Amino acid sequence: MTKQMTLAAYFNPTGHHVASWRHPRAQRDANVSIEHYVEMAKAAERAKFDMIFLADSSATRSAHIDAISRSVQFVAHFEPLTLLSALAMVTTRIGLTGTVSTTWHEPYNLARKFASLDHLSHGRAGWNLVTSSQAAEPANFGKDGVRTHAERYARAREFARVVQGLWDSWDDDAFVRDVESGLYFEPERMHRLDHSGEHFRVRGPLNVPRSPQGYPVMVQAGGSDEGRELAAEFAEAIFSPHLNIPEAKAFYDDVKGRMQTKYNRDPEHLKVLPGLSVVVAESDDKAAEDFELLQSLIHPVVGREILSTMLGGLDLSSYPLDGPLPELPATDHSSMGHYDSIVSMARRENLTIRQLGARCAGARGKNSIHGGPKKVADVMEEWFTSKACDGFCVLPPYMPGQHVDFCDMVIPELQKRGLFRKEYTGSTLRETLGLPRPPDKRSPR
């Protein structure tokens, strides 16, 4: 069978575009509307998306008040695992992936929550493993400052190992529930972790049985060297920020090469999914009109502040909006994948801060395309067949409008070309992604 794309539907409340909430086809109160998310999840499942993806932040976005008061992203929204648990009750096949940071959480609580979600959804949970670099977040946890990039990733790697160890607390067949003998579980099938490391001391066992997938699917997003290493060791899907095929292919080859040579993992067991923001309409001209409408709704201060955030908190307020991006070094708060891609784009196209802000604020540093369904499918097919990706993380610029349009227009075009499934072939997220189920490693047998 010809290899097909993996597609994740990235749900921000009103959409990924920073001015999404102002579009007439957006749900303005989406950040507090479970009905909105239920409708979007059901549409994604009808279209046979592999998974829903929810981002998260542990603080209200820290930026100029004139900017954040005009934006909906990371201001006030549902906590991901609570929302995904609700969506598990109204869907049956689509994966449910949420972001939880290793910086501000503890391994035991996280392992327990995701194992529970995996049981609630009958094997459809996914964890997006991230570290946190926002300057506003430490104060919400009684901390004085953000850890360095190296410290965050060292903690994250130990965190991931502890979580996986906790997920192996019970053998698959530990709970016999034998009424006749009165034995509920076999004691030898329970395992204490007894982890003692640089960052964590965790006794275990986890007080949730081994979940349907063994481990929930592990997802990662990071373009730095430390992020690539983390993905190569643990990730089964990775969201990448690259804006052109050569850069994306170099990233793809690098991460998959590390998997094979350093961790003896099958490269097919990692799905590389670059972000793609799509405005689709019946024709290229109508899509261009809709895109220009969205761009016209971006306030220039919002664009500048989003650009500043994506560059790691660089202060751009003293530089003219219609001047070039100044030569400023990356900060320790920067996502190196985003920083390198944005600076490269600015230099290559000679963009002003205003232009770069509008470009980045619209898709927030991800690839953006507008056109009819054939044009959109052409771009996706080129990336996929060039082996620059295994599929895409699709970012509807406004919701529900563009999410529904992508499902109704682009998905059928991809299916017609044999690039995407027409039906689910598995019941768990691992089965949908073609990933193996981890065995219960600690079983004495």
C-alpha cells in the first residue's frame, strides 16, 4: 500500500490566525464553549484526521497590554486534559493529544492523568512533551526565573524516562479480578519504580492500570539540538516549524538519522509534521480575498509583539515598524527552530518589522498557504513526496469556518490522489499512526 499522510488538526479556540476572532465565520466565544469544540472534533473525525492537538501555556501571554487585549491566543482558555476528556465522550476514533510542560509539572501527576485519558478514550491519548520558556510563567509557580535552555531539556529527558517507567508500573494482565479466589490483582505483576535522579525521586507504582496503548503516544515540538535529541529518543510525532522544503528535509533527515544511529529506533516510528495554516476556498481568487481580509484585521502592535515573543522575547518596541529586523542575538528563551526560520525569512525577503510581524502573527511562524483545494493539495503533495515530512499539523486560521472548509474541500482532494485515508484502520491512536504498542517491559516472564 502506498504511504499516506498523517494529519493532526491543531485547535486554537477561534483559530490560529491572531485576528481569527474578528472574522465573521469565527466563533468569538470559543475559548469557553464546549459546544464549539465538540462540533470541531466531530468534523475532524468525519474527515478521518489522525488526531486533534491542543497547545497550552501556564500563564496569560506576557506582552504589551495593547497587544494582548486584542488577541485570543494564550490569554484565557480551557486546560487541555480537561477538554480532551470531554471530547473523548463524543468521539470514537480520532486521537486526543494535549500539551503538558515538563517545566511546571511533576512526572507522577502527568503519568497518572495521561494514563487515565488513555483509558477514558479507549487508547486515543497523546502527550505533547514541551519545556516552558515564557518569562511570565515562573511567578505562577513561586519561582523567580526561567531555567536555561540546557537545564529545561535535561529535566525533560529525565522527566520522560520517569513517566515511561511509571506507565510500566503494572503488567497488562496484572488485574485478574478473580471473584472465586478473591484475588483482584497478582502482586508479582505490580512494579515499583524507585527512581532517584538529578531532578526527581519517584517511588511508584502508578495508581492507574497499564493503559490500552501501553504508553500514550509521545509528541514533541522543538528545533534546537536538544529538542532534536529529545525527539530522537522519545517522540513518535514531532511538530516542526520549517518554512521551505530544503530546511524541512534537512531537519527530517537529521532527526530520523539520530533515531536510528543513537537509539536503535525505526525511523518509521516517528511522524514529522510541519505546521501548515490553510485558507481554502472554491477558487484561488476567493481564497486570496479571504486571506487578505484576515491580514487586514491584524493590529500592527499585535504583529510586532507576536514577532517579539516568537523570537524569544526580543524587545522590538524601539525600532521603526517600517524598518528592517535588527541584528539581535537569540535569547535563552528562544525556540531555535522558530528563531532561525523567522530570521532567515526576514533576510531572504527583505521584510520590515511590520511585514514580518503580519506574516508571523497570521500563521505564527508556520507555513501559510491560500488557494483552491487543488493548489493546497499540490503544495502538500510536493512536501510529502519530497520526503520533507510525513504529513502536516493543520492550523485552521479561523474556526469553525476554515476547519470545516479544509475538511470538506482539501481532504477529499487528498483522498482522490491516494494521499490520505478514507476510513480509519485501527481503534487506538497508535494503530492509526502505524506505531507499535510498547510491551510491558518489567514483566518477569
